[in-house]
Amino acid sequence: MRKSVNLAKFDNSSFFRVGAGFFKRGSWFVCNGLFFKTPFHFYGVKVFLLRLFGAQIGKNVVIKPHVNIKFPWRLTIGDNVWIGEQVWIDNLDIVNIGNNVCISQGAFLLCGNHNYKKETFDLMVGSITLEDGVWIGAKAMVCGNVICHSHSILMVQSVAVKNLDAYGIYRGNPAEKIKERIIE
């Protein structure tokens, strides 16, 4: 006889206690809603708030309106980074973004998933690294345990479920390498 998923047995309460207490998480929830998920444009204020909540942020970081960041204390962003409208950084694990990275509108950095083989549907998390010069196209998705190596490109609406080679251009779901990036 086949087993079933029983979501009543799902328990991730210990996960949310890691990295921040109730007050810090609640305060971030309010700040994220007031300053990030709105048409608010003042990049300096956004960078200040992220640093206040424990993110490590470089210089010249542009964070467009309607961005959602789950846990800033698990986020590192280098210099000269652009984060487009409606980007969602669902950083249940560490997200490291290098220098000169562009994350286009509607892109999704997804650190979490569920173990569909378990009755309890356990939460599984993995870090994401976007090395220097990476470009994540509009509405593309990077999954947990993925490294987008230096200057790789993930094209529009593509899904990265494995590491991307340096200077590789990837397309599709799952993303496959289609050619090399040449910068003139």
C-alpha cells in the first residue's frame, strides 16, 4: 500500500528560530512591506535598512521597487549590483551576490523546496551564489545549491537547477548551456 503526504506532520518551527528572534523577524516583515514591496525608489534607504538587519551590502547597489527579500541577515551583495522590479530573494539559506551582477525584473532566487519523498514533506534548503558579472534574465529562477559562476547568463524565464559554467549562456527549463559569453 502506498503512503500519502500528511501535511499535519510538517514542522519547520526550528528553522525560523535560526538567525533572528521573533522581534527582528517581525520588524523586518514590516520594513520589507513598507519599503521594498512598494513603489518606493530611494535606493540608499533600502541599502541602509538591509544593513541594519544584518545584510552585507557593497557600494552602488540599486534595488528597484516591489522587491521581496525574505531574510536580510542571510544576504551578501557586492558592489555595482542591480536588482530589478519584482525580484524575489527567497533566501531561506545564504545568498551571496558578487560584484557587477544584474538580476532582472521578476527573477526568483529560491533557496527552499520540499522533500516530496517524505510523508512529512520536510523543508530542504540550499545556498545560492551569483559570482561576479552574472546576469539573471527576467522571470528566470535560480534554485538552491546552485552556483552561477563568473559572468554566466541565465536567459529569460529559464530555470537553473545545477551550476552554471563561467561565461556560459543558459536557456530553458531546466537550463542548458547554449553558447559561450564573449565580452568585447
